[in-house]
Amino acid sequence: MLIDAHTHILSLAEDAEFTTEYGREGSLCIYRSLGKLPAHRTPTEQEWEASGYSRRGFPVIGPAESVRDHPGFDKIVILAVSPQFLDGELIGTVDSYGITGVPGPPSPEKCNDYIAAIVASDPETFIGYASVNPAYRGPAAAVRELERAVTELGLAGLKLYPMYQDWSPADPVLAFPVFAKAEELGIPVMVHQAGSTRIDARMEYARPALLDAAGRHFRELRLTIAHCGLPWVDEALFMLTKHPHFFAELSYYIATVTPEELFRFLVHAQQSFVPLEKLFFGTDYPGFLYDPAGLRAKLLSVNDQAERVGSAPIPQAQLDSILGDNYARMFGLMA
Ligand SMILES: [Zn+2]
């Protein structure tokens, strides 16, 4: 089975200009590193246009585009982004162009309704994760919204963004009620417990080890660390060794490493007592660097490095399982 365990859809803010600025801020140094923008001064509007960066910032992607860009994939996990205020603007997953049929004016408050509508349009392909922000209207409201998203909307998982939303996943007041409800509902949780290039994001809440409290308190909770904890990849791997129901998905990380580094990472994970069965392929599509077909090919070609590195190849069955069966087993799609 071929599964992308980490994707997004629709837009991130109603206001196209704000979305553009938001996207540009988070992408500035990435584009500088690619040699597409000047490194020591603020780029001009013309330089941004010439860089190839999309005019709209975070792209507006519908289900047809997502399926088109996932050739051969059996399942695509779509993750809601819960509402938060940023510079006075309410951001989060929003259907600015009215493609989902969710009634009323577009609003990030309806992020879970939009994701549910997209799942309903193609339930064979899409797996929908709700999102809630306990720092937005408080933990009780977040728990109610999570219950509604799962029991009424039929969403099948939960995505959390503590470091973007100014709360710690180890906070017993804000975070624990949400984890407790997810455990009670029996749904898997994915947490963005990794860095971010957004200036406003709080790196002090980003470390994978901050999930240790949730792992100790919620022993049955299936918890996936997004982006394999980058830049704290070893810390994330250690959490996978410590907690039986912790997993990691590889988006962003897999795009930043060379094939040789990816091969060495898989060998290193095994040597660090992490079963490769705990790793999931993910892309963070439609993130601008993250072509699902290309990243899949990159993972499948890692054994080309084995001879040069001097380590035994990774068994093909294990690579294939990272591409989908590991997620399917965690999620309960496969025995
Ligand atoms: Zn993402």
C-alpha cells in the first residue's frame, strides 16, 4: 500500500495578500539557500516574482490537484490546521474559493468541516485528521470540537501544532485534556514537534522530548512525530525507542537530505533500536519543494548507496512498508 501520511489542502488564510506575505516570510531563507533570492537584503517584488515562488503563497489545492500530484498512491492523509491569530489575522485551513460546499462565509473556524467535506468527496483516497488549538478558545472548547469532528464529522485522527500556537504539548492544563479525549476516542494523533522556518513559531515548544509527558500519561495513545523531529532527529528517534506507540513521519526531513544521508539515517535508526516499522513516508504536500512522486523515488533508491557506504542494503520489504504498510498497520487498515 502506498500512503502519504502528511499533506495539506485548501488555503491557510482568507486574505490572499496576507497568505502571500506569510508564505514568503517562512520561505525567505529557503529560497536564499537555493540561490533564488539575494541573501543580505530584503528581496524586491520583482525578485520574488522571478524566484518562482507562487504569487498566492501557500497554494490553494483541491482534492483533484492532490490526487493528480499523488500518482499511484492508495491513500492521502489530509491534515487540518486549527485556527489561531497571527498579527491580528485568523489563520488556519480555509476554503476561500468555495470548493467544498461547506455553507456560510469562509473561516478557519470551520477547518474540520472542510477536511470532512473533502474526505466525503473521495473517501477511498482521503484520510482526514481534525485539528484543534487549546490556546484559541480554551481546552474545554478544543475537546468539544475534537469530539464533534470525530463523532459527527467522521474525521479519523488529530493534528496538533503547539509551537505555532504558543502552547506546550507537556502542559497539563492545555494539552492533556486534548490527548485524553483523543485516547478516549481511539484516534491517532500527529504532532508538529519539530522546527519551523516561520519567524513567529516558538522553537522552545518544538522539541520532540516535550512529548514524553504525553507518552507517560497516555499509554494507549498512538502518537506520530511530524517531520521526524527535524532538527532534533535523534531526539525523535529516541522517543520512538522509549514509547511503544510512538511513530514518526519523514516529511521535510526527507526533502533536505541527500540519498546517501537518507540511507545512513535508516541504518542509524536501526542501530539506535528504532524498528523501521515505526517510520512513515510523508511529504507535507503541497509544500513547494515536496513532490510526492520524486520523494517516493528517492526513498526507493537508497540502496544504491549501500556499497559506497559499506553497509548492508535495507531489505526492500522494509522500504516498501515505510511507503505505506507501516502507516496502514498503525491506523488499523491492515493487520
Ligand atoms: Zn505540514
